[in-house]
Amino acid sequence: MSGIINIGVTALTANQNALQTISNNIANVNTPGYTRQAVVLSNIPGQFTGSGYYGKGVETLTVRRLYDEFLTRQAATSQAVASSDATRYSYMQQLESLFPSGPNGLGASVSDMLNAYSDITNAPTDLTARAVALARADEMAHRFRSTAEAINELRMGTTSQLRIDATAINNLAGQIAKTNEQIAIAMGSGHTPNDLLDQRDQLIRDLNKYVQTTNIKADDGSLSIFLAGSQPLVLGKTVSPVSVVEDEFGDPAKVKLAITVGGVPRILEESMLGGGEVAGLLRFQNTDLVDASNLLGRMALAIGTRMNEQQALGLDLNGNAGNPLFNLSAIADGYASSANTGGATLSVGIQANPSGTTAFLSSNYEFSFATATTGTITRLSDGVTTAFDFGATNPVLLDGFEILRSGPAAAAGDRFVITPFATAARGINTAFSSPKELAMASPIAAQAGITNTGALTLQGLAVRTVPIPPAVTLTFTGPGTYTRSDTGATVHNYVPGQPIEYTFPAVAPLTGWSLTLKGVPQTGDTYTVDANPYPLLDGANAQAMLDLRDLAMFDGGPLTDGYASLIAEIGTKVQGAEQASIVSGNIAVNIEKDRTAVAGVNLDEEAARMIQFQQAYQAAGKMMQIAQNIFDTLLASFSR
């Protein structure tokens, strides 16, 4: 009799435990991070009798989480990647908004400025036309500055968010360490502390929103959390804090995430971080923002420099040689790595003759010294490397720039980063306000001989360099030959429409001027290139400014297409970021569905299980009732 009662008691207790666990599941159906639980039941070993083993009931071994470790890790990892891509896409949209198209865009202001010179070519002394051109130049410079400032504000906002994220990572790491300690203590009971484990898993999921992690489980139930593959963020109850620091070159446009282990800070390379919001922010700031800033800076430096060069080749209304039209920021010296041991410095200038502006590529460069004078240059935009030897060539010519090594010798292993376009757009502004200072006249003119009898006419005369050389007269001795007064040489290769250069022979760099004639000359015909006798009435340099519209400057395209190329490149990156965000987001959602299918609470399933255990509980109660009736019957029979 006592056996039936004892079995009934164990059944009631076991089913009550199951119902309590199911009720807890239902209560936490909307609790973030909760993993559904189930009691683990086991039959009590039977007692041997002469007629066999008779069971003694059921017992509750423990309450376990319905948890899949693989899916949980996959969900955290995919969430980290999705967070990185979504963050980058969000910031890329902000960046794209800084480059509007249409009349309010920077490209329109460049075209308006150059087109304004057309009125000056027709009326060189018209101060109104000159004032309009100067105002257009000022407006263009203003748009460069405002766009650059907006990029800088976006950069500062990104850095601020990175610091906020670093604080959040440290707080979550501290909570994980504390939970590790509590779990290790609780595991001494022999049972798993499910709620603490859920709490820790949720903290890890929250942490992976900021930075992708990996973890290793210890024997005491604690987890060690690692960043960037092997850097320990949490070891048991010990936390190694992270922080946002400058990169090793001290470039103010770039930052890195660092972790301090044992008091020693270690830089975490962006490529090793994997996913998480921090990785997305770092990629945006250190790559996307830098690329956009370089594209904008290249435009500002190339246009400003080329127009200053053309301005210098003309005469203003006071008869003076043109002063620079734009003030341009000086190009910063190379940023030296903090690990350098040599004393060398690198300074950067623009290749002057011929102008290096047409060779500019929107990139930064890294110099790595293998010896005191030799090494390799890496173009960071595409990874292309070239060798350098300052011992043989100093300065080194590179994509339109001259890089000069100075100071003490470099040491093997020294590294420098060159950022030639970093401040160009923020520093451009018009250098003067008087329309009279626009140098729109050519300092030279070409004059046909008054006794010419052939069909020789002037097609073009371009100034190459200043100062202007002495007068040169070309005397034709036949349809294809002429003599030069400056050299006395006879030239046998006159072809109508082909330039005649002042440099003789015509080798780079070309100097002085370039004369283009058309038509067939007669013997004795002459053409003289000399100082312009009527500079106030001349608009040849204004026409040269206007012709810059079609100058092949940006990746082989015309100057006025530079902005279109810029927004196309940024637009392509935005589209790529959007697609990456969509794909990684969908993957994260699908894996999370798989995880919650195992670990999440399903109300229909829990309701079915509740009915199952409710019926079992009622049956156990009925069993107890029957046992009581049998016991009462026995007592009654003994009382007779």
C-alpha cells in the first residue's frame, strides 16, 4: 500500500515540476534572451522481489535549457555581420547626401565658374563680366569648403559613436565577467543555473551587435570572450578594456580600436574584427570617408592648382603678371609611423612642369623603407606597389607629385603615409576680390608679316611658361620649311595645324609658347611671336581658362566631368553597401529563426504540453485517491 502512495507522490511532484516549468516558459514568452526549459524526468530504479522488479515511481533530475550551442553561435556571428553592414550602409547614405547633383551640386558650380570666362573673352575690359567670373570662383570654393566641412563633421560624429560603442563594449564585458563568476559558483550545486546562462547568452548577443566575438567554455562553466580572433576581452572574471585610439601614423582622419591586456595596449586591425557596429564604423571612417575626402580633395587641388597656373600665364588689367586666383592649403608632410627608428622626413609638392594635376589619383600612399634610401610605395586605393630609390632620385615622382626625402637617414623598416588631398577642399578660397586682378590677357601675340603673300593664318597661340622669351620670327623658305631667328636653324617639318614649340627641339618640358598656324605659306612669309602690344584689349588667357573645361584631368576624363565621376563612384559604393546589408540581414534573420525554433517559446506547443502534464497530474491524484480507498477498505475489514 505504501508503495502505491509513494509512487503517486513522486508522480504528483514530477508533474507539478513540469507544469511549473511550462508555466515559467509561457510567462517568459516575450522575455529577451529567454531559452525555454524542460524538466528531465527519470524512473526510480525498481525494487527486486521474488516475482521481479517493481518500479518505485519517477524523479526529477534537473531542469535543462532547450539550447543549441551551434545555432546560438551562428546567430551571434550573423547578427554581428548584419550589424556591421547595416551601420555602414546607414552612414554611407549620409555621405551620399553631401554630394547633390543638379544646380545645387558642386559640379554645377565648377561649370558655372569656367563658363563665366566666355563673357570676358568677348569683352576683356568689362568689369561686370570679370566680377561675375570672380563671384563664380568664390562660390565654387565655398561649395568645396562646405562639403569638406560636412565630411569632417560626419567623421567627428563617427569617432564619437565609436567611443560610445567602446564604452558599451566595456560595460557588457564587465557584466559578462560578473555573470561568469555567479555561474561558476552556481555550478557547484551540480545543476545548471539556466537563468544565469540565459542572461550571459543575451549579454553576448548584445556584445556581438558592437563587435564580433568568439568564446571558449571553461570547466567551471565560465566563458572566455575573444576579439579579433585571439585577443582576450573576458577571461573568467577579468576584463581587458577596449578604447578608440589614433592609428600608428597619427593620421587625424583615421582611428583604430585597441585592447589593453595586462596594461599593454594592442591595436586591433579592422580586417580582423569581422562584424559588429564598430567594424562597420571603422570601415566607413577609415575607407569610405577617406576615399570620398580624397575624391573631393583631388578636385579642389587639381582645379585650384591648374587655374592658378593658367592665371600666372596672363596679364591683369594693371599689366602685371597674374597672381594666384586661389589660396590652397599646403600639402602635409608624410605621417611617420610611431615605430620608426630613423630620422628621415618626407615632404610633398606638386610636379610643376608639366603640371602634375592631370596625373592625380584619389589615393593615399604608404612608403616602406627596406634600406636607408630604397623601398616600395603602396598606392592604398588599389594596392599597386612601385619601387623607389631616394639615393638615385630625390625627389621621387609619383602620380603628379614630388616626394622629397630630407633630414637624417631613414632606417630599414621605417614607414610613412602620404595624404596629399586631406586638407585641399577645406582650405581653398579666392585669393583676391578685385576683378582687375584677373589675368585675362596673353603676354604675347603672334603677328603675320605685312608682306606675306601666302595663305598662312593663326590658329592658336598658347603660353607655356613665364617669363616670356625674347621675340622669335619664323621666316618660311618654302611650303614646308622655315628658319628661326632665335636659333638660326632651318626647320623642315612644318605641317599646317601642328604646333610649333618655342623649345627647340620640341622636347619635354615644353617652355615659352606654342604656336599653331594653318594654311600654306609662300617663300618669304613671316610670323613673329613677341610681347603683346595691346594687353588691355586681349582675352586670350580668358579663352585658355574656358578651354580648361575640356582638359583631360580626372582619370582621363574632362575637368567638368570630375564631379560626375565622383558621385558615380560614391553611388556605386552606396549600392554595394545596400546589397551587403540586405544579404547579411536576411541571413541573420533566417539563422535567428532556426535558433528560436529550438530555443524559443511556442505557445501552442506549451499549451499542448500543459494539457499532457495536467492529465498526468490528475491521473497521479486519482492514483492517490484509489490508494486511499484501498487503505480505508483494509482498515474497515480489520475493525469488524
